Amino acid sequence: MSRAPRFLAILLALLCGALSARAAQDAALERGAAITDPATLRELDAGKFRLDRMLVSERSADIPLANSELFALPSMAAVRQAIDGEFNRYIARHHASLSKETIGVGEGFDFQLFDRTLLYSAETRFVLAGIVNRMDRTFTAEASCGEIRLIYRLTRVNKAAGDVAAPPRLPMTLNLVLKARGEGAAIACSEIARRWLGGAPSASDGPLDLIDYQNIDRIETNLQIAHAPKSSVRDFRIDYLLKVFRYDRQARAFVESPMENQIDRARLLADDGLKREFRAWLLDPVNLVAFDRGTVLIPEKFLAHGAIAPTPVGFDPSDLEPEFGLVHGEGAVFSEADVVTALRKATESGAKLQNIRSLAGFERRLNDVTCSGCHQTRGIGGFHFPGVDWMADKPSNATVVPASPHFFGDQVRRRAILASLRDGKPPDYSRGFASRPQLRGSTELAGSNYYDGWGAHCYVRGKPAANNDTSFRDWTCAEGLTCQAAGKTSRIGMCFVKSR
């Protein structure tokens, strides 16, 4: 096993062990910003937040729609068509680039495809697995006060008799994104934030009372499209397909849409005109500052309509990363001189850059600002919120962690923004790199694997200190731990005990 996969195996052990032990802290971290209690989610899934009742408002039947009926709805026709198209393109690319490795459904293939028949089956449905407050995204649409996300997990609910081996939960989530404040609603963002932070989200006068099907903005899907077991020719790999579908109210249907900040690498590298236009746009001082703060909204002309997020990617740069090749190399969009000059001009104009202070920082932000790059960072596989399994015999967040280290590490920042909205103060919507959360003056994350504890991401500093990268030199480890390289070339590593 190579060095990077060995460290990734250690990280997997961390997720399965240390995260479970910290479940009590996790519950505190997500307070006011997410609903992950199994009993509460079971109750909500039985009510108006069951997926078919959200998508078909007039439906009152007690029996949930199976996926065979869900994807037969006119509003979901484009979703099914787009997903099928992505499968066909994925298979075609595989045959073109990996012709010696077989691909198909079942254990007999080198690349084992997700069985699409389960997605459209009468034996499956999407079950509510969590609710997440994303009012920290109010900067994207102030009129709607940000977003509330209902996250559903594909679940096999009608297993065949005697089929005890089939896992009830399947590797796909559907994220129904709602506007926190519906069109024409008189309530203030401050009141919505107050209700979320008040501690009773499912109460009759709580924040969930403010949302229904009329708040729907879009659907986001995350599907494990294929996995390749470790073999003599490759390391273990899993690919995740990410898609977005905006709701067209006039057509009453979901429509395939560009993905926010998912830079279309292939199209940019193939089109010199588009390449020049993107370079000029992103390096403009105003846009560069927003890029540094993590609040940039890249124009749709530069974006992709879908993405494959391979995992694990390791710590060294590789073509598995979504924006590999945009900096450096023949035909790249940005040269080192382009980036260094732009950073210098931004600083000279009075901008205070928080994260990007070097070429390496610029490259890292190019990746983690995308959907797929973020999902490759400190996730559980390719998921940041696999969700709560309240259908289990003994559902408990003490043994099954519902979300990733990235998700829990970001809760301090999200709650700080909620508190500012509640108090009528201008929120600071900035965010750090996906690998390293903002503390916002809090000590909650200190010593945890989310920030600087065992397994946290860090920077291997060297001597002389002047040669340390200014974008990452503050990524240190807690007392008793040392940062150890997890790749062959990258100085981004993981915090482990000093005796390792």
C-alpha cells in the first residue's frame, strides 16, 4: 500500500472510532443549525416533509411514493433523463480511457456500477435523513434569507423475503433545497434565525413551521456511481456523481442546471477565448477578494452541469482533483506570474486577504470552491451528510455519525452567522479552506480532529521559517501532536502523536 492510502486508512479508522466517541460534542456543535435526532426525523418524515408530499403538495396518502412512482412524476422526468445520460457518458469515458478494465453492475467487474434499477425501483424511496440550516448562504440571495436543506437518503424499504444481506441504505442522497423565507413572506431574517437558535425547531411556532413546498428552489443529488476494489493495477477508488436541478415554477418541473462554482475544467482548457475571459474575471481585485473569502459566485458561462468526485484523492496534486491543470503546465489558465501579480495588486489596493497568500493557496481554493473538490475534502467517502438512519433497529447518533468532519467543523462559523442575523448585525460570511475551519473566537474545536487534534489536517513547517507557505503556516497541531506528511510532495499532512 502506498503512503497516501495508508494515511487515508488511518483517517477512516478515525472516522469510525474517534467520531463516535465525540458524538456528544457533535450534538452540541450542530445546535441551532441542523436537525439530526432520529425520533424527530422519523416524525417529520411521516408528516409534511416526506419527499412525495413536498413534491406533490396535494398528496395526502399515508403510504409513501416508491421511487418507481416518484420518477414517473412529470416534474422529475428531466432528473431521470439527466442521471441516465450521465451514466451513459461515464461508461463511454471508461471504455475510451480504461478499455482493459471491465465495468458493469456486480462483483464480477473491475469497476462496479451502481445498479440504476434500484434508483427507479418499487422497493426503494428517499427517507428524510437530516435537516440543515444554511442561512450562512444568505449572501447568495438576501431576499430568501439563505437556505434550508432537507436531506433524503435512498433507502431500500421493501426488501425481498429472505434478503437479509442487502443493505437498507443505498449510497445516494437527494438534497431538497428550500428558500429560508418564501416569496412575499413578511417575516424578517432575524426572526427566522432566532427561531432556529431557540432550540425547538419542530415546535408549532418553530422555524420548520415557516417552510413548505412553496419554498422549493432546487434538488441536488449525490450518487456513488461506481467503485473499484483494490487490485494489482489500481488502488481502491469510488466515484460520486453530483448534479443540480433548479425548479421551474412556470413549467412545474425540475431542470438540469449549472452547479454553483463547479468550474468546467475540460471546457476551459479547450477554449483559449473562454480561458482568457475566466482568467481576467477571477483575477479582477473585487472577484479575487470574494474568491479568497469563499463568497465568490462564478458566472454560469464558466460552470459545468455535472461533476464526478473520485475518492480518495490523497494529499498530493493529481488529475483526480477538479481543477488540476488550471495552474502551471502547458495550456494552463493561470501562470505563477498571473497569480502573484494579482495578489500583489489586491494587497496594494488595500484588500486584506484572509486565506490566499500564495500560489499554493490560490490552487487549493480553486479546488475547494467547487462542489466536487469540497466533497473530496474531509468527507465520509464522497458525502458530507450521509444522514441519520432512524429506520435502524436501534437508531442512535452515538454509534453512527450523521455527517463528516468538514460538516461538524463548519458549525461554529454557521452558528456565528445565525447569531449575527438574529441580532441584526452585519454577518461575516467568509469561510476558510475546506480542510481547516474558522474558529471565530471559539474554543469548541480546539484539540478536536475537526481543527488541530489527532487526524486533523495541518502544514509541515520547515526551516528557515521564511520558506513556509504563508497560506498554511498557521495550520499547526495541538500540544503533544506533530504534523506528519501524508503524501510524497505536499506539505499538507495530518496531526499524529509525536512518537509516530
